[in-house]
Amino acid sequence: MTFEEFADTAQRREVRVFGRPYPFEVRRYVLGLIGDAGEVGDRVSMIYGGSPRDTSVSSQRAHDAIMYELGDALWYINAIAVKLGRNLEEVARMNGEKLDDRERRGVIQGSGDKT
């Protein structure tokens, strides 16, 4: 699946609440992203959050669980970008430019954003 096809899934998504179509607004996508980011944290915590001897739990299945949650979070990030008229390629490009600018200005650590 390309990112363009992935973006199309955000445009086609229809949610029904009490039997009626419910428009997905950006704030709803943000709340979904927060929830799925928490699930990524939960999965990582289950694998790596225990004592050092517990790291043996990091099987392929456990890593796959993290990847599935990352995919859900990526879907929401993509949906937010689509609703704002952008795409993941633009998000990645803009982020790369931001980080390059921070590095040139010597503020790569922390918040060196111009905005």
C-alpha cells in the first residue's frame, strides 16, 4: 500500500453514532492518535518496562503487537494530514527541513522551532 492509498482510507472512513453518519473532525483524529500512542506505550512497557530479566519477553509476536499499534497511530497521523490538505510525504519533508534548520542553528536538542 502506498501512502496515497493509505490517505484514501482516511477520506473514505465513515463512522456512525446512534445510527447517523458522524463526520470525523480533526479533533476526533487527534483524540484517536492520543489513544493509540498510549497503546504503543503500553505494549513497549509490557516488553521493556519490567526488570532487566523480563526483556526476554521481547519475542517477534510482542514486537508485532508494537508495530500494529504504531500502524494505528500512523493512520491517525495520516488522517490529520489529509484533513488539513497535506500528506505524509509533506509531513516528512517539512520535519526533515525543520530538523536540518535546527541543526544549522545549533538547537537540535529541545525545542528550537521558529514558530
